[in-house]
Amino acid sequence: MDKLTYELRALCKQNRDGSHGTQAQRLKQLKLFAKQLKQLGFKHMGMRSLKTKHVKELVANWLCKPSKQTNKPISSATIKNRMAALRWWAGKIGKPGVIPKNNKDLGIPNRQRLSGHNKAFTVTKHQLKNLPSYLSISIRLQQEFGLRREEAAKFVPAIAVQDNQIELKASWTKGGRRRTIPITTAGQRALLKDIAELKQNASLIPAKMEFKQYISHRDHHLAKVNIRQAHGLRHHYAQQRYITLSNGLTPPILQEGLPVKLTPADQALDAGARLIVANELGHARISVTRDYLD
């Protein structure tokens, strides 16, 4: 193992920011950076050697070379995720200034979105019936409360369920942001009633199963009932929640033809609904709601 990879691994162990999934993805990305920097000719780097020239070389490499997995250009979304890991590295060594604040300054294009492509879906009773009970509950948490995969897996009823809301601990969430989600629908109440029958002080990850094992186990069972992208359940939650919060406005993704032009009053409702939806999904930026609603 080269010096840079060794030091970046140690840096990750010393700074366990975010959920286990976030930490694992960050380490994977940093190890990739170390490998690529070596391939680019920077063979004797340590973690504190990071400079602007290294960042520019990495980004230029990502922009011009296709992905080894797909043989297609690396998407701007992937590059922006990598930039987050680079900024984390720079911040931890006290050199945030080596990376421009704006990705555009590095030639990174805006994220490309599939206009009108609605990823939302709901699970059927048949699908839920053919899943192990703990996975069925986890999937329903994603659908009824818009939780991420890891958040639903780490859900501990005794901690999370309160009188009129659920509360997610920072250690369960992406980015380590604690948040609450109100209990407002019959579907949510029915789910929480079923959750009350579970062991209250344990997560939905089976005992003696590591998180990585759980994810593989989960994916296997979901594939058997034809669920490939459970993230679409968050899209469903976002769209239904938006409709409620906006007093019945239809999100653009569900409109046929050209989007309806909003009146000033509706624009205010739209903005307020998007802000709440973004917060409940665990996003820091209201602009992210475009991926779910537009």
C-alpha cells in the first residue's frame, strides 16, 4: 500500500463523519483518488501534499476518460460526489482553499436530468408479503416517510417513534444531519402500529449481520420481488407530501404537457412546500427537490 492510500485510510478512521454508508463511500473514493494521482505521475504524495494542481488534474481526467464500468462519460453527478470527498479531504488537512468553491471553475458541467422521467412507485401487498418481515417494514418506512435505505435499516422504534413525529438520529443519516418527520397520514399510522409489535430497542438489521452483509442480503430479496431501485419510494413520498403541503398543486413531474404557470400565490405555496419536502428528505438545498418533483 502506498503512502497516500495508507494516510487517507487512517484519516477516515480518525474522522467518522456521517453514516456508515457515507464513510464507506468516502473511503472508496479517496482510495480511487490516490490510485489515479499515482497514475497521473504524482508518485510520492502524502495526504498533506494536496494542491490545486492535483485537483485540476483529477477533474480533467474524470472529464475526458469514460467510466471503466459503463464505458460511458462519467456523469456530472458522479463528479460532484467525488468533489465532495475531495473537499472533505482538503478540509481535514486544513487546506480547503486548494479547491475552488464553485465547481464551474473546474469545468464541471451542471447535473443533467431526465426531464419528465418519474422514478416514483409504490410497493404492492404481494411484494411486501414475499419479503422477510424486517425488510417489509424497512421498505414501508422508505415509502411512508421518505427514508433512505440506511436510515430505514437503522430505525430503532424506541428512539425514533414519538407522539406526532419520528426522529432520526444523526448517526443514521447521510451527512450526519438529525431530522424529524411528522406523522400525518393513515399509511404512516398503520405502519407504526405494525412497528409497535417489533423489538423496540433494536434496529431492522438482523442480529449478527454486519451492515454490508445486510445490504447484499436486502438487494437479493428485493430483486426476487422485482424491486430494483427502492429510492423511487422517496420520490413517491416527496410528490405526495408536496401535494399536501401546497394545498393540492400538482408537481410538474405529474403534469401532462407543458407545466402549468403558477400565480404569485401558488408560487409562494410551491416554494414553502419545496422547502419542507427538502428538509424532510434530509437535503440541505431546496434545489434538490427538482430531482423529485420536476
